Amino acid sequence: MSVGICSVCGCPDRPMLHVGTVAVALDCSGRYLRKLLAAGTLKGIRIGKRCWRIDHAGLHQFLARADNRADEGILPAPSLPSRQDDEGIIPATTPQEHAA
């Protein structure tokens, strides 16, 4: 039985997700996700002392709130490098330029 991939978050299309799976899909640490879970910012259930499962629908709600906060200017939106030449190529920086 194959499981599809969620188009919203990139996780397997299951109701409950492992912390490690979500961490890989969102490119963040499991520790960060466990802090969000413990604080109640992210919905999930605790299994035992250290193990968590993340509610997939709750993850979508969390991501939607984060997108809204970025749109409102509360969180910085991801930015692309602005140093491009006429051909759209980003020139390499020297260590001196990078430190400045």
C-alpha cells in the first residue's frame, strides 16, 4: 500500500506524522518541533516520555498561521539574494565583502 504525498506540506498523507518526518519535510530540527508541541503551538499527541506524533491537520493550521504572520509583516518573509548582474548571475563575494 503506497502513501501519497501531501501537496501542502510535503509529508506523507497520513493523519498522524512522526516528528522526524515533519522535520525533514520542513527543513527544521526535531527539537524545534518538540518545543512547539510542548508549548501547544503545534497540535500533536505525546506517546511516552519523549515521543510525539504531529496531527497532520494541525500542521496545516500551523503553516497557515505562519504564512499569515509573514504576510502581515510580523515575521520576515524569505528573501532572495539581490546582488545580480545584468545577466541575472549573482557574483561571488570576497571574504572582505562578506564581512562588511
